[in-house]
Amino acid sequence: MRLYRSVIIGSGGYLPEKVVTNEELASSVNTSDEWIVARTGIRRRHIAAENETTSDLGRLAALDALSDAGVEASSIDLIVLATTTPDSTFPATAARVQAQLGMTKGAAFDIQAVCSGFIYALGIADNFIKLGQAGKVLVIGAETYSRILDWTDRSTCVLFGDGAGAVVLSAEPTNGESSERGVLSTHLHSDGRFYDLLYVDGGVSSTQTTGHLRMKGPEVFRHAVTKLAEVVWEALKANDLTIDDIDWLVPHQANKRIIDGTAKKLDLPADRIILTVEDHANTSAASIPLALAQGSKDGRIKPGQIVLCEAIGGGLSWGAAIIRW
Ligand code: UT7
């Protein structure tokens, strides 16, 4: 039996043109730049144009990642797209992206794990590759959260933004040596008992409406720091690594205070963290691939380095991935 590993050969991102600052938000809801920066680290976010959908964002991020990888869309045999804000109830947003990329073969499907979506999608794609069922995979995180925000609720509407990120995975033969590039492991968790801490109050089978995002922020915050540190320790242990082996933490970008709190618990210095939350806000499933693309393209993340990703979101669902870039 041949064994494969999933090497990231390209990454990319796309952010809508329109930028909304905290000051601009403060003109429509009772908030301030000072409060948002102090409590979250967010200064601005990108918001999709009226005619821009999640598949548009996903396609543009995918094209950027394909170009970075130097491969044609026709060589991709699987698209796994993580989103909580699909274009339509069905078909999958991934199928639309597949067609828009000109692909006529392979499989394309969506997965839904809210802010942990990218880690889940990466885990699924990695397993397809390890089993020899896919040779080149596009993993996309794409979101238009602006469509599900209650713009009168200051406790949530200031926190999110729109965007998409993508990576291209390539199946490379493995000889099991720890110095090889590729996804080393992924670790996925969920606990549905916490469903009501972060959810959308609408849906096909319940209200037949799209609904709006609702969150018990402080409770999610408390779960976040503990569960993220735990899943990181689980991932390190599985690979026989310590936090000193980690070159870059690329966390889900929900709140700088969560990232700082988790890093403190892990004893990880701030100069080894890729941060985008200030400029992107929380883009849910898109936040990690956007940050990976940024860190890779600006030269901080280099081939061979060890990258740790972690995320938590609605479900609650959380997870971590360790990648030798
Ligand atoms: O992506 C996945 C998961 N999501 C998260 O990870 C989010 C987790 N939670 C958080 O990031 C934080 O809990 C928030 C940023 C949502 C809130 O920060 P907090 O420090 O936990 O504030 P709080 O909710 O305890 O609110 C403190 C005060 C309240 O006023 P009172 O009751 O103390 O008078 C809120 O009404 O701040 C008020 N407040 C605001 N004030 C100005 C809430 N939102 C705002 C706002 N502007 N936008």
C-alpha cells in the first residue's frame, strides 16, 4: 500500500474592496472605536458588495492559491469548501466554484463547522490524500457574514467581516520521516451541548428564514481560551513536539484577547503569531487560510517551518492542525 502526505503547495486570499472602519460603524450603532479596539483588537473589516456572493469570494481566493501553487484548476480532483454562509441552501457553494474555475471532473462539496470550518476541511482533505483518493485538493474557507449579522446588535455586528482564503494540497509519497513537509495531524472536536452559545436564529427546517447570528460572547470567550490550549497540547503531544518547536501560530482571528490569552497559556511569544484580526475582523472559516496566505506571501512562513493552526466556533466546534510548511 502506498502512503501519501498532504503538502501545501500554494495559498491565497481575497478580501472585498469595501472597508468599514470602527468609526463608520459607530455612526450607525451605539459603539466606539475605543471599545472595539480595547475589547477585540479589531480596527476595520471588509464587507462584500451587494452582488458579491460567497462563491465569488471563494473563487477569487482559489485562483490566487492556484496561481501561487503554479497549477491549473484542471489538475484539481477535489474541492472542500468550508462555509456557514453558502450562496444557496443547495447545491454546495463548492460546486459553483468548481464550475466557475472551469473544472469538469472531480468532486466538490461544502462542510459546515462555523469558525473551525477550515481546520475541519483541512482534516477531511488530508484524509482523502492519505488514503490515495485525491491527488490535488483545493481547501477553501469563504464567508459573507455581513449577510447574517443583526446590524442593530452592537455586541455582534462589530466583530465580523467578509473574505475568503484557500490552500492547494498536493499528495506526495511519504517515507514516514518527521522532516517531511505536509500536514502532520489534525484534531477535531465538537460539543453540541453548547449549541446555544453561538448560533443563527433561522434556518431551512426551523423558521424557513436565513436568520441572524446570536452569541453569548463572554461564555464563548471562556470556553475558547481553555479548549484552544487543550487542543494545541493534544496536537503537540501527537507529534512529539513542544511549543518551542512551533515556528508560527496561525490562529482563528476572532478576538486579539482570545489569541493573547491562549498564547499566554501555551507560553508562546507574541512574535511567533500571525495576526490579521485588526484589519479583517472575524471572517469565520476564512480567517486561518487568509492569515496563512498573508504570512506565506510576506515571507514570514518559510518552507520546512512548523505551523500550528487552531480555531473554535459555533457548535461548539474546535480543532487544531500542525503543518510542516
Ligand atoms: O469566532 C468564534 C467565536 N467567537 C468568539 O470567539 C467571540 C468570543 N467573545 C468575545 O470576543 C467577547 O466576549 C466580546 C468581544 C464579544 C465581548 O467582549 P467582553 O469583554 O466579553 O464584553 P461584554 O460582552 O462582557 O460586554 C461588556 C460591556 C457591556 O455593557 P455593561 O453591561 O457592562 O454596561 C456591553 O453591553 O460592553 C457593552 N458592549 C459594547 N459597548 C460598546 C457590548 N458590545 C459593545 C460595543 N460597543 N460594540
